Amino acid sequence: MIRIAVENLEPGMVLAASIPHTKHPGRALLAAGYVLDPKTIAKLPEYGVKGVWINHPGFDFLDAQVASGVPESRTRLYHDIKRNFTALANKTAGAFDLQFYKELISRLIEELVKNKDHAVWAERILEEPEELFSHSANVAYLVMILGMSLRNYISHERKYVDRRLAQDLTNLGIGAMLHDIGKIKLPAELRRSHVLDHHEDEEAYRSHAAQGYQLLRGRLEATASGIILHHHQRYDGNGFPEPTRPHAGRHPEPLRGDRIHVFARIVAVANVLDGMMAICDRKGLPKVAALAALQSAELRGMFDPVVFAAAVRSIPLFPVGTCVTLSDGREAVVIDLNAKRPCQPVVQILKPGAQVQDPSGEEINLAEPEAPSITHENRRPVDKYLYKPPDVITRHIAESYQDEADQATTACDDLLEAGAPSGGSPAAQPEA
Ligand SMILES: [Fe+2]
């Protein structure tokens, strides 16, 4: 199967995977095997469908590499979050059901474990007009992928907690789902805003972290409610909320580096990544534009570099199955990723008329010298956004392939050597 953008679909193409119904969770909009016709293709954008998996001879081997059922579980998550946030907004915090969120997260973990080899971030789901809910679902989903790939780093950062407990991702997932719950207290126009948007009403926007924390304080484990309060706290010490209570006549230092709980550091990365992708979506820019924008040293300074490297690896710029155009004019399909050089995956040439002819096209590793480069993704120009991750990120990505036992320690040592901003002593690490 290959992934085709809705605008490039042609009548006669056959769905290789069902399309989840965006308005009715658990139902399929169209089932696998459906033969597309012009009327159906024209209607797909109305249901928020951006791309579909299509049968294609010569690319059956990709079927095993693609977790095509994952979007369905994410759509379910979106609807569950929407239902519960709405209940909270309409009633009171008394409507909050922690057990419900625990069950959502354990279902999500089960889903991701089942698809652990393929669980990557393909695309955002469902945007307007319910941006708050889709953002919460997207962030929760991405955070759980990150949490699973960072289990050892998490237990290293929570060194004063029993290892088994330290690696329990339930509170990470609950905090991620609820990180923006404070926005239900904001005016409708601010609910859609992300931190990277320009805010006319900056102070009101910033209040959502503290408002969300107050709303659910005492109803969640401290590690989960800490995420709500600190998901805008930057690794370099910027961000909000600012410390306000003077202690012994002195204002406390802002939280920075490893003084911010590792769960909040993970959610901070996922939050900004999804926010940047939402902004690019609105402007009609490809996903690679969002990732490219986050490569500047200034923006990277916002994040824990180990977490950021894991996020870059979890969001393939050109996921397996993506149709691309090369600089020599040939059409190709991505068949393997390159974590260190995400803009240079391995592709297989799509022969003209391959639906009926010999499908076996040439395989090219775009990272090889003299290899062509990608110019378009699904016929949309992307060449001006292609980038090479900075060395510090590449090094952390490389480290993530090392023996798991070494991974967290090495990453931390390297960070200190690189002079990355770091917080106070480990004893200062907030851990409730
Ligand atoms: Fe937020």
C-alpha cells in the first residue's frame, strides 16, 4: 500500500485500509477494498480526510510496516477527550472521572505496544473547529510514543522513585491529555491558540496553565497535575507561569533544565511540535516546514535535547508509503526511513503506469552521494524546507540506538559536556 493525498486520488484506486469516520468513533467512513469514484473523492475533504492508503502493485511489502489501524484509535481518543472536556466545561470539576482517563491511557498504551515497531507520528487529526480537543488528542498520542521510547531516560530522571513506578506512563498520559484543560476557562477565540501564535491577550492566554492546575488540583497525582502547570516551562528557564511567591524575602529562580519534571519536559516538546504543525496546516504548509522551523538553536533551547531528539525521530518527515517527486523528475515512494537524515529516506521509483505494468522500480538511498533529492511530497513543493538536523540532535538520535542501559546516562553526560542549560542539583528535582 502507498499513501496518497486526497487531492491526488484518482477514480478506480482501491482503498488498502479503511478510513475511520471522524464524526462517529468506531465506525468506518469507507472500508478497505472500496473502489474510489469521483463523487466519493470529492466528498472526502468534508470529513477531514487528508490522505488514504491505496493498494499498489509492487508495494505490498509496505503493508507490514504500516500501522494503518492507529488513526482509528487516535480518532476514538479525540472523541473521548471532547466528550469529557465538554462535561467539565458545562458542569464543574465534580464531573471529572479519573478512572475514565486511566482507562483511556491504558488502552492507548496497549495499542502502541501492539504497534511498537510502526508507531510513528504520521499526521495530525481533525483540526477546526475543535482545535482544543484534537490538539489534546494529538499531544497525548505523541507523548505516549515519546514516553515509550524514553522509558530509560525517564527512570534516570526520576532516580529517587522505584524503577517500575518511575516507568509507569499512566500519569504522563493523563497529564498530556489534560495539559490544556485550563483553556476551557478562556474565551472561545483563545482556546484555539497555541503558544507560538501571536496573542493580543497574552496574559489571559498565559493564565490557562495555572487555571487548569487549579481546576484539577488534588484530583490527579502530582506528576500529572504538574504537567498542567508546567507544560509551558522552558528548559532554558523562560516560559510560564513565572514564580511569584517570594521565599525568605527573595523571589525564587524560574524552573529550568532538570528541575522541571521530566513528564512536563516531554509534554512541552509534544505541545510545541503539534502547535507548530497546526500553524503550518492552517497556512497550507507541509509538515517538514514545521520541523524545519524548530531546528533553530533559539527554539531548540526551549526543550530538553534528549526529548527533542526522540521527538524528531518519532515524527518522520516522509513516512513510509509517502509519494514524493525527486529532483530528477521521477516519482517515488518512501520505503525506509533515515533517522539521522530524515529528509533523505530510502525510496523506490514509481514506474509510470505501474498500476498495470511491471511494478518493481529502482531503489535509491537518498543519503548516498550524487543521489537526487526530494522536491515535492504528494506534488506539494517541499524542497525549500529540507534540512539536516544539527549535530547535537543527530548525536542524541544515534545514541538512542545504543544499548538501552547506556542510553540515558550517555545522553545526560553529553548534555553536560555540550554545556546545555541544566538545573540545580538532583535533589532539587520535583518529584511528588
Ligand atoms: Fe498550553
